[in-house]
Amino acid sequence: MSKRILILGAGEMQGVSIRIARERGWKTVVIDGNPAAPCRNLADRFEPIDLKDVPAIVDFARDLQNNGGLDGVFTAATDFSVPVAAAAAACGLPGHGLEAAKNASDKLRMRACFAAAKVPSPRCARVTRENLADIAATLKDAGLRLPVVVKPADSMGARGCVRVNEENALEIACADALRYSRSGTAIVEEYMEGPEFSVEALVFDGEFHLTGFADRHICFPPYFVEMGHTIPTALPEADRERIISVFRAGTEALGLSHGAAKGDIKLTPDGPMVGEIAARLSGGYMSGWTFPYSSGIDLTGAALSLAVGERPGELEPSVSKVCAERAWISLPGTVASVYGLEEAAAIPGVRNVIPRAGAGDRVVFPRSNVEKCGNCLAVHEHRDEAIRLAEKACAGVFLRLAASDPATGEFLSGKSDEYPPSAFDLERLPETVSYLPVKFSFFDAVPVPETVVHALDSARDWQGRLLRDAVEQAVAFEPGLADKLVYEDKKVRLQYWNALLRGGIQGIVYTYDCDKQYT
């Protein structure tokens, strides 16, 4: 019998669930606060409803149930598991309980549940605008010591999340976190040292089924930008089992009983600790992309089945591969053009090249996971090769920035020890630097700063490019750079080399475009 399902969210991350539901012959009703949401046209019916408006969503679900029937309510990779649970409960449909969904959506409630059940997680303190000025006293009362992590109590994607090492930075960090909180609440918690992992499970009929375990690659402190993940994890079995045990205990402590659960767990020197657990499928191209690529399991389909009261199909892997997801990023500025997308997609083993920024878009150096510019996903039998392919694909994508943009110029003039970091971890070159001839493909004797020569085949930029490869790639994208690097006087060459060290390929090409604009 055909089902009708209400799906919250019509973004790219929800497109997988809409497609699978329709392939099953189900009727899909999709809502999103964005009337131009990219996957709205995949739905049988789309309605622009604010996903934060729980009463409106509950009323809409009841109306669907009374007029044609409703079999389930679902979301993936959104902050909105509470409205899903509220609508399902109001209609008597399967799903996590409303209180459990609230526990998994509010980090303060979550921490209280973990503390009561003795699930290891960081101690924390509550921050609002009312106690913002007394934040140091709040930390002292909670027994917290620096460094700490500040984050919104009810957001995702690492928005407003930052490590704070100095007391004088606390108030600014908390004020920023509060901007991203729907409830006007932030938390300050102990900093957890150690690698981070994404784990995913389906919970139903009193059973806990682990469905995914990935290594997360977190970069650019003091922020927590995930530059990719690799699935399955390379962690030894004993450590895997410890993390799974803590994850299972965390889902039980929150009361999650019917649906998906997604956890961020750190392996600290004191053992696994829960960062957070959400009552939904993961985002970041994991649940709908890298997990099925690596295992053959239709995880989204299994979660959809649970949402309509059906037992999921096969949850045992049918293939055993490694999938690596990596991101590409940008300097601040405005994108003029994008190069290399087709070439990246043509690399054998690369499954997806997903641009998130195109010509005319404003871009920033990321402080959160929603500010990256695109993603590449690669699959291979061998872990190292899957990673190499994903990184190669990302490194082949180039965002050329519009000339004479104040944000780009300010970035390139910044000091390398400030955030954002420099593309290459090398000192800014002084005017007195001397040059040595080095062979490149475009010229046999390119004058290279003497202090840089030793790093040509060892220093890497944000995307993993060797410095030598960055020079070659920059000239390939803009052949006019060859003359600048070879024939210009030392002062001009110095400007170009410093732009490369600070801003990578984008920096040196931007400098060329600015010079060309005024000549």
C-alpha cells in the first residue's frame, strides 16, 4: 500500500530521502522555510513553512492526516528533530518521543541526561545575555578551567563554536554563540583533547544497530571546521568498542527509542566522551552518501521505513570499501569563476563533486561547517587511495576571486599568526631575501626565494598541495604569472611570493588580476 510521508527540509541533504520515498511509490509532502529550497521540485507537494514553527507544523501534519492520511514524519541532517517528534506524536505516528527529541536538541538538557546516567561528557555552564558580563564567575562556579569550548545550546554545523584559551576572549565568544541560538542560550564546556569520530545508529524494538563509524578531520583551531571524514574508521577494534559502548549509553540516557541517532564522540586521554548526540541522520554527506558507498546499506531508506512503522531491511554490509569525503575552501572575497569541476569529476574513483559556491557568490574563510565551498567524495578498496583521490579532486578545483575586493586584500596583508591562518606555514618573506634558480615545467630557472626552496617539496597548503605543485597549478590557471615570477624585478616577485605563501593559488592569481586591472 502506498504511503504518504511528511519530510522536513528540502535542501540538498534531504534530497536523498525525497528521492528514495518517491522511488518506493510513496507520496512526499515536503516543507521548508525557504520557498526556493533546491530540492522542493522533487516533492509531490511542497509548502513553504518555517521549520522552527512547531505549532504550524503540527497543525499541517494533522491536516494531512485528516485529508488523505499521513504515515510518517521525517527529517535528515537538520536541527529540526523536535518538530518532527511533535508532529509524529500529535498524529500518533512512529518516532522518537518528544521529550527525547528535546533532550537531543538542547545541549544543556543533553548534558543533564548524560550526567544523571553517568555517561562521560564535558562539564558545562549555561550562558544567556543576562549573565554574559559575569561569564568568568559563571565558569568558576561550574568548576571550569581554560581552555573551554563555547557553542550555541541548540545549533549544528559548528556555527558559533570556538575554543577559548584566554579569559578576555570569553565574552566575545559567548556573544557570538548566542547569535546562533534560537533559544538565546549558549554553553561553555570543558575542552576535550583527542580525535573525533562520527557514529550513527538506528534504534528500534529495544535494539541498537550501529550503522556507521567515521573518522572526522577537524581543522583550523580555535574553530572546529570539518574538512572531511573517512568511513569506516581506522581506529583499533578495542577503541571502537569503547566508543560504541558510550554512544549506546548516550542514546539510552536521552531516551531515543525509535529512529536514527547520530553521535560526535571524542577519544580523550581519559577515554571516550560524548560531544553530542542528535535524534536524526547525519549531515556532511555521510548518511546519504559515504555510508552507503562504503557499505552498500541504504541507511536513509532504513530510517524512512522506521518513520512509517516498518521494520528496516538488511542492515548488514553488502560491500566493504572506503569512502573519503573532503572539502575545498576559499579566501574571503567574491567568486569570479570556478575552474576544475569537470576534471575533478572525471578522476576514476571520484563519485561526487559538489560545488557550494559559484560565480558571484560571497565567500569567507570558514569558521564553521556551513562556510565551505564544496565537497568531493571518492571510493576505493584501499583507505590511502580513497583519501588520495578525494584530496586530489579538491585540490584540482580553483575559485578565482574578483580583483580589488577589500576582504581579499585585507586577508592577504594579514599576519600569518592571526586567524585565518596562512595557506603555507612559512614566514612572510623580507625585502632582503635572495633568490635561487629552480626548475619548473614552465621555465628552467625560476628565481625562488632562498628561504622557500627547501619547502617546495614539503610544505603543503590547506588542500594538501605541495608548494611546488601550487606554483605549477597557479601558472596553469593563469599563464601570465610565469612572466611575473621569472622576469619582474625583486620587489614585484616578492609581492607575488608573499601572496602565494599567505593565500595559496587564490592569493597569487588575485594579485596578478589586481595588477592587470591597473595596467
